[in-house]
Amino acid sequence: MVCEKEHIREIVGSLAVPLTGRTVEEMNLLRGIETSGGTSVIRLAVPFREGRVKEVFHQVVKEALQEHCSLEEIELKIESGGPSNINRIRQVIAVISGKGGVGKSLVSSLIALALRRSGQKVGILDGDITGPSIPRMFGLNGTPGGGEGGIFPAITRSGITVMSINLLLEQDDDPVIWRGPLIARAITQFWEEVYWGDIDTLVVDCPPGTADAPLTVMQSLPVSSVVVVFSPQNLVEMIVRKAVKMVRSLEKPLLGAVENMSYLNVPGLEKPLHVFGPSRAVELTAALGIPLLGQIPLDPDLARLCDEGKIEFYRSKALEDFEKKLLGELGNALRAVRRES
Ligand SMILES: Nc1ncnc2c1ncn2[C@@H]1O[C@H](COP(=O)(O)OP(=O)(O)OP(=O)(O)O)[C@@H](O)[C@H]1O
Ligand SMILES: [Mg+2]
């Protein structure tokens, strides 16, 4: 029985890759299928060295193909490969804020969730080396495994891949007391030495501010969109302007801004409570000439789910509106890039 290329791709693509928790397709391991004169040569890159795991995997692939195809016609070539050979990341969204504590990590997670729900393959690079909080929101712990040239990201309940320094610390409350260059190195290592595999969007939760670390993200990663997070306070407005100026001076595309902690819905009260004063998000984003992607309320349910590591269960009308607007703006940005090229 001769196997068509597509059929081979399906069989091999759906196989689980040992140690990684993901499939061949998700890891982007299939390098090529060449068919000539009734023989198919299948080339796979694997994220582990010569040895037992590789042998076992070879056997698994062979057996899966044997079930559906005649083996005389198939030659299997398996080579070890590092993340730079394997990763395919189509777009990178950097999430920044001029100031800490405005909910940047939360918004990074909500962006990743929105894209995941829309069917994308999504990763989160926790670029906040000294204040990592992504694993906690998703309830991730445990040390990620390693391969030939790098480490495997953790995987959340809904299939988002995550890398954070917190996953590598012995205790998740161990402080990381590093100077700028080491932090910058860690961020670039998370880009270069993690087996992200096949990712439609990598969301990067940047460290707060406009100093060294967010600059490293902007300059050393191929950032395709930037989202600025802010909260409704006067001081924050000035800081948002600074963040937007930084992005513009680096000539990175600004996707828009998200106002977090915009208001609080109090049961029994007809109108929302503006805890930090009235929102000026519409005026501010209009003055800056960027889309307002969403206004996320202060929500005790959201805070609780974050603390319990269950952010993926959060649903609300504000989140739905944000998701719609975000996907719409990403679509617009993509069309604009296509028009230009
Ligand atoms: N809209 C919200 N509703 C409820 N809780 C929120 C909201 N936004 C943030 N929080 C809570 O506030 C905490 C801080 O948010 P987050 O970690 O996202 O801030 P950050 O801007 O990333 O902070 P840092 O600058 O320290 O990295 C989180 O634990 C989260 O649970
Ligand atoms: Mg944070």
C-alpha cells in the first residue's frame, strides 16, 4: 500500500514526542517527505541527542507507519536538532507598561487566551525575569525537561506553551537578583534555547518600565506588535505616553492599548465604580493615535482565579469585547503588512 505524502504527514504529525507533551506537528519536527520512484524518504528533526529516547522514538514512528504503509517504500531519517532549527514562530506580541503593577502579566495572559480560543497555537515568554508571575496564573509548577539544545516549555490546561524563570527556580519564591546584562541574556535564551515548536503567536510579558529589559525584548526579538497596558490614574497617563514614545522611537508597530482595572461592578449599584477616578482611556488613546483594545474591570473573580492558577476559566462580557477588538486589530495589522509587502 503506497502512502500519499499528506497521509504520511498526518500519521507522523499526530505522534507524541517523548518528554515534550506535544506532537510532531506541534513541535514542528517534520523536515520533509520526498517521494521518488515509489520510495518515500521522511526526514525528522528531534529535540534529543543520540541515545535511548531517540531509538524509542524511531521505533514508534516506524511502527505507526508500518500500520498504514508498506515499509519497503519508506526510509526514515532522524536527526537531532536545536531550537533554532526547529522553532517556527509566526508573530511576536510584546506587552509593555511604563510602570509596574498595572496588570501587564494579566493582560499578557488574557491576550494569549483570546488567541488560543480563536484556534491559534500560542506561547507565552515570561520576560519578567525578576518578577515572573505567569506560571502562577496558569497553575504551572515543576521543572521543565530538557533536550539536545534547549528546554521544553511547560504546557497549560488549554495548550498554551509557557517559559518563565520561575519554572527553573528550586523554590518559586526564590528571588532572582541579577544585573541588567544577565537579565537580558536570560530573555534572549528564552527565545533561542526553548523548544517552542510551531507557534502562531508568542506573547512576551515584558518587565515594566522603559529601561534595559523591555529594550532587550524590543531589539533582540522579532516583535511584530506591541500592546501597552495602563490603569486609570493621572500619573499612569504620562507613563503611557513615555512607553508609546519608546515603541515609536524603536519603530515597532503599536497594536493598541489596554486599560486594566478600569472600573468595578458592585452588586446592587446601578453604575460601575471608578475606583481610581474616571477613565480617560478613550481620550488618551485617541490623542496618542492608537486603538483602545479593551477596558478590563477590577474583578474579584478574576483576582481569585489568578491566585488559584485558573485564569483559563475566566469569562466576562468585558473579556469578550476585548477578544473581539484584539482579533480585529490583529487582522487589520496583518492586512496592512500584506499591502506593504
Ligand atoms: N482587572 C483585575 N481584576 C482583578 N485582579 C487583577 C486585575 N488586574 C490585576 N489583578 C491582580 O493584580 C495582581 C497584579 O497583576 P499583574 O501581575 O498582572 O501586574 P503586572 O503589571 O504584571 O505587575 P508587575 O509590574 O509586578 O509585573 C495580579 O495578582 C492579579 O491577580
Ligand atoms: Mg508582571
